[in-house]
Amino acid sequence: MRWRRASTAAPASSWGTATVANGGCCRSSPRPPAPLRRAGRLRSPPGRMPDVTDPDAPRPAPWLSLLLPVYNVRPWLGACVDSILAQGVGGIEIVLVDDVSTDGSVELARELQAAHPGVVRVIAHDLNRGVSCARNTLIANARGDYLWFVDSDDLLCDGALASLRAIIDAHAPDLVLCDYRLVRSPFRLKHRLRGELHRRTFHGPARTLLRDRSVLIEGVLSQGQLHVWSKIARRCIWEHVHFPEGRYFEDIAAMPPLFALSRTFYYAPEPWIGYRQRPGSIMRSMSPDKLEHLNRAVVELHAAITEGDYELDERGRFAVDYFCLKTYASLARRFDRGLLAEQPDARRLCAQSLQAMFPGGVESVLSAYGRRGWHMRRLRTRYYLGRLGWLAR
């Protein structure tokens, strides 16, 4: 999701210490690139779900709410909604929250609602408050048993809803993890060779119901794919998530409560989301605000999991340390190579946070790299952290 930062920010709240419980179509919308349609099971618009003629008629609660935050995405919004409707799976709702778009997105959203009453719902903010507020509004207004965030410039891959429904019917997990693919125009051979038709979000057992929280945390953090749109969870879990308003990297804040409250989970190693690659990615340019927000998100993630009652084994604890150390090593590398503008305050903040996170130094984590055979990774991490003086003592 590419989003402008809201003009005003509400005070952010974090998950803190976790306690683990036991127990309509827009004809002008762009079509997916041809190679993806052929290979790819990214369904194009023709299919439709039956419209409900009486919007006031009583309807059973949907089994799934697909939640779309909307801001200035008119060129892609129609294709996104069409990719959901074309799945041909009933019992769902599509909820859109427009965050005061200026490009006609809200008008298109209302056209989609009029074309599919009872399936598509539109909520409009009075003030622009950013993607976090839009997601919080979506959670508060969702009716489904399960919630799935879908960025409104992305696509749902063909068969995704049928696969998800089959998993829920068979296993009823608290959390379902899926993979994704990249959507580009044009899509070239080099993109296929890079593996962009299937990007994994989890490293661990697949196609089975799991209960080990260490496996969940290790599997997600080792891949570094912390986006919420690859994670479908029960509404009662999402209701405990609050996205911090006015901050970038808000997805990271959602991970601790998802990890803490998901007693069972299931990984489907299939690309269900088509992630549209276009300019404006949050990581392409790192302003001082973005660096500060990334640092804060990582610090809060580490504190929430390491100080919470997650009952992790060594693999889970290492996965948390590894994700955080890898993030700082990546920032150090970008600073060292001049890929990030010189920002002394941000560099100093990162160094202080790293030392607070690892008061005894990072050698114990780097030693664990060696035990896993990650010798070059260990050397690169030590080199770049050392170059910036970020090696904690």
C-alpha cells in the first residue's frame, strides 16, 4: 500500500507485553499482465457474483470480510475488487474505507457498492488520517468471522478464496498464512527467473495445522515478510490489534498480538495475493521520519516478544534477535554505501537502540549464525555494523 502520511496523528499505542491465552467492474481498470494471467491464475474481470436486489433484506454474517483501505488508487481499485468478485465464492463481504481520496477513488468505490449491494460496503472518512486509521476503521466495521486485509492496488489470485474456505472448513485455524507474487507491466523473463511468480512468506511446515508458537514466530520472522495482507485471522484476534496512527511500518506493530493470540495456524504455500510493483514503495526512500518509525517498530517488536509470555524455545528467541539484527545490518549497509542520506541523529538513535536491545553485545547472536552455517552472513553483519560503530559492547 502506498499512502501519504496523514496530516494529523493520533497518539500511537503499542501491543506492549503480551499475555498468551491457553486455550462491479470498472472497464477501464488495467488487466493483469498477460504472463501472469497465463501462468498465474490471476483471474481477469469477467466473472461476477450474484447481486442482491434488496439491500435491506436480512443477510447472514459473512464467513470472511475482505478489508480494503483506499487512498488515491482509482486506476487500480476496480481491478482489485473485480479480482475478488471473480472468485465465485459466496458468503463474503468487501469493505472499503476511503481516507479522503482526491482522485475519484471514493466515487468509484460507491459505483462498486451500487453494483453489488450487500456485498460491497463503503465507509468514507471525513478527514485524512492515514492507512493505520483506515485499517482500524475496517476492523471496527467488519462482520466476518475471518478478516483479510487486501491493499486496494493489489489483486487476489484465482482460486484464493476457494482454497482459504477449504482450509477453514477442514481445520478452523486461528491464523492462515499465504504467499504472494509480484505484478508488473511488462512482466519479463528476468522477473520470472527472480522467482517473482511465487514469493514465500513463511519458512516451516506447510499444509498442516500447527500449534507451536516458536514455529510460527521463527517461520514469519526468518522470511521477514511482516505485511498483514498475507495473514488472515479470526475477527476476535484482529479486534485486539491497534495500528499506530501517523506512523510508517504499521504492519510490524500488528505482529505481536497476532503471534500471541493465534493458538493454531496453517501455512498455505500458494500465492494468493498479486502484489503490484509500482513506484512509491516505503523502502525506496528513507526520510528521517521513516527511519525513526522503523527503529521504533523494531524496538517495540523485540520488547513485546522477549518480555511477553510467549513460551518460546531457542529457535523462536533466535528468530526475534535475528530479524532485529538483520534490520539494523541492512540499514548500516545502506548508510555505508551512501544509499541513505546522511542523518546523524537517525544513525545515533539506531546505535542506541541496538545497544539497548543487546546490552551484552551481539556476539552471541552472531555465534548462532555460525552454528547454522551462515558464515558469510555473519561476516557481512559484523562488517557493516562495525563500520558505523553499531557493534554493541
